[in-house]
Amino acid sequence: MLVQDSNRSRKTVAVAAIVCAVLQLALAPNFALASGHFNFCILFAGIVATQVGGRTAIVCGFLGGLFYDLSATSPIGLMAFLLTVGSLLISAGSGSSQSEDSRTAFMSYVFLALVAELVYGLMMLMLGQSASFVDAIFLRALPSFLLDLVAYAPYYFLSSRSQSGFGGHAPRGSHLSTRGL
């Protein structure tokens, strides 16, 4: 029998949101690769989408994207839209099965981060906030994507070693998710 503590999941999501918000405001502007910066809001949305899913992931994707838009000089709503749609696609495509397989969750995160950064870069080019295609894609979007992967690495390492996903839920079939009678 799989026991899920939804209150614990909410607390974990809230703590993750606070940590990502602090990192986004304090760390992301200070570290750059070419012109790309960390986007901890993608990290937050990706982790919640792959580990919690459902409406929670969609709402967290929207709120994370909105926080990013409000903390950057970009048009408000662009990253919110991208992370909402990305969270919806990941949640709808996987159900809750990704919390059982860290490689599948990683590939979903890579998809979300790459598509969000590339579309965001192209939209910045179309809106005139980027000088050229090379600047938008090769100097901003792809370096930001690489930094997003670096930001995900500690979570991936810890989640693959601990055998329990985000929010303390153990994978099905493990000794932590069953109760002996």
C-alpha cells in the first residue's frame, strides 16, 4: 500500500519554492556563462512536474515562471507561459510514474529546460531584446540551458541515491512504500 502524505508534499514544495526564489534572486544574476544565467525557476518547475505532477505542477510552473518574469527585464508572462505549458506536458505525459525512475525524470527536465530556453531566446529576438540570432541562441539560450543542467545535477544525484522522490514518496515496490502485516 502506497501511503502519500499530501501535507508533507505541500511543505516540501513550499520549501523548494523558497529555496529556488532565493537562489534566483541572489545567485543567478551573479554567475554567467557567455550571456546566459541560471534559471532556478525552470529547476523548480521541472522538479515539481516530474515528481509531484498534476495541478500542483501546473500551478508551480506558472508561479515559478511569473516569479522569473517579475525578477527579470523580460516581458511579463513569457516564462510563465512556457513553464506552465511545459509542466502540463510533463505531467500529462507521465502521470506519477516519473518519480519512480530518475533517468526519465532527468530526460523530462532536459526537454523542459532546452525547449523553454530556446523558445525564450527566440521570443527575445523577435521582441527586439536580443541583438542577433547568434546572441539569442548561442550566447544566451544554450549557455543558460547548460547552467540549468548544472543546477539540476545536485538534485539528480541526491534523488537517484536516496530512492525516494521529491516530498519523501518512495517508489512503488520498494521496502519504504509497502507495509507488512
